[in-house]
Amino acid sequence: MWKDPPYFSTHAILDILVQHSHHWRSMYFFLPLAAYAALFPARGKLPSLQELSLGTHEPSATDPILDAFEVAPRLRSLECVNLHPYMFKFPWDNLSQIPIMTVTITDSLDILRRAPLLESGSFIYTEELIKLPLLPPQLLRHENLKELAVLAPTWNEDIETQVLFRNLITPRLRSLRICNIDRSFGSYLSTFLASINSLESLYLRKTALTEDEVIGLLEVLPTLKHLTLLSSFMFIMVTDLLLTRLTWRSALKTVLVPKLETLEISLPGPLTTAFAEFLESRWDVDGEALPVAKLLQVKVGANDDYDAAIIKRLECLAQAGMSIIIGTTDVPLEDGLEYLSTW
């Protein structure tokens, strides 16, 4: 509808859509900023709208404020792509899901205050216009948030997240994803995780965490079931040190992440004996009951210098029922892991 400039503020198809706004349930708009004003006639006529996605290819702004979606009693899911959410008035109290939203750290804390029923939020962070000082914390306790994603765009990974983790408490969080954050978390991420009652899933990809720091995080997460650790070239999160700490040994009586069921990791080199020993310790190879959960699925990215003896040990585990997927880290990490072998 709007491929090339000049961009007009309305369009015949958009006008027809607005006339039938009372039928809207799931709507996606990707428009020039000027065209959003054409949605105003839908205000107060959105009785069935449940999911809304808004986006633009133009630089975002917060002015003027449009209220076309202010009254939407059934709206539960809202995403804003390259579009600041404060351009609009929304019924924040209704929302339970934000699939993706581009905001600053300050914005996200404000949105979490406005949306007390939010259960899942995924935020792509942009830089603050001014540097945020670490003032005395203004704690926000969000009782309903179960899934949180803290993301940075690949073209700007230098995002300061300490303010977020210093000020947010989410006791019922079940899943946390952190991607592309090159700034140090300090001690605030560990303190944040320690306040969660029963986190089940942790996904860390290209984050500014050393292996020792990752071990410190896992020490406060005994309920974790699903773990992903994909290192960057600057920060290696997994070597034999962590694998040894994850390995169950009866003489030690304790082990990191005893309830672990699925694992995805990238290694800086080839598969090692420590990796094989870790997997074997999480499976009842001898038919004896384990005091830890069975590790059901493993995905590992390593270089392709495979040792035949290690591969044989992994094949035995796979034949016993463990799902093992071996990939290569020869491709750039930002392109993901290219998995090659599956048992």
C-alpha cells in the first residue's frame, strides 16, 4: 500500500478496514507514521480485538499520542516493531503478553508497572537518551510475570541492563532469555535470579558473562530444567570447568542444576572427555536410579575434530534413549549453530 514516498496519510483499503473494526480479533499494521491517524475512527469500536501488532519503517517518535486503541476491553497481546509504544494510548491493565517491543530500560520498567497482569514480555532495548545513574533502587515487584526476554539489536549490543535487574523483582518468573548484551551485569543479575522462586528455563546467548559468573548464577538456580549457553568470541561461558561442576558424583553429594533435562551449549574447541563424563553422569548407564533428573536432550556446538572414543560413548547414550545433537561452531555464532549429527 505504501511502497515508496511520498506517503499519504490514508488509503482506501485502510478506510474499509476501519469501517469493520468491530470484527477485528488479530490485527497487524505496518504503516508510515502519518497513516496511523487514519485509525482514529476505530476508537471505541474494538470489542473483539485480542492481538495487535504495530510497526513502521520510519524513525519512531512519541508525539503525537494516538488513542485509537485506548478502548479495547479484550486486548491481551501487543507488540510494537520499530515503533515507540507511547505514541499510542493502550489498555495496559488488560495485557498478558508482549511478543516484542522496542524500548529503553526505563520504558520497560514503566510498562511493567502499567501492566500488572503481564505474563510474558520480550523487549529489544535501545540506548537511553541520557546515561542512567545507579540511584537508590525504586523496586518494582511484578507478581505475574512468568517469561522475560532481554534483547539488544546486533548493531548495538552496548546496552546497560544493571538498572533493570537492580530494580525488578519477579518471584514467579519461569523463563529468562538474555541475548546480545555486551555490558557487564555486575552482581545485579545474580541477585535478581536469587529472588526467583522456581526458574525453569535460562537462555544466555552472546552475553558479557565469564564461565565463573555463569557458575555463580547456576548455584542459585536449583530448580532449572532447561539451559542454553551460547558463547560469543569475547566471552566463553562453557569449558571443562563448568562441565565438571555439572557432573554428578556420588562422593560429592551435590551438583549444579540437579533437575536439568535439556541443555544447549557451544564449546570453544572439540568435544572433550569431560563432556562425555557429564552426560554419562546424568543418565542411569548401569540401570541404577539417579538422585538427579535424567538429561533427556543435549545440543552441542563444537569444532569437527571428533575423537572416536568420545563419539562411541555418546552413541551408547543415544542408543539408551538420550537425544544428542552435535553441531559445528565453524559458522558465525550470530547465524546460529549448524547442527549436523543427530542420534
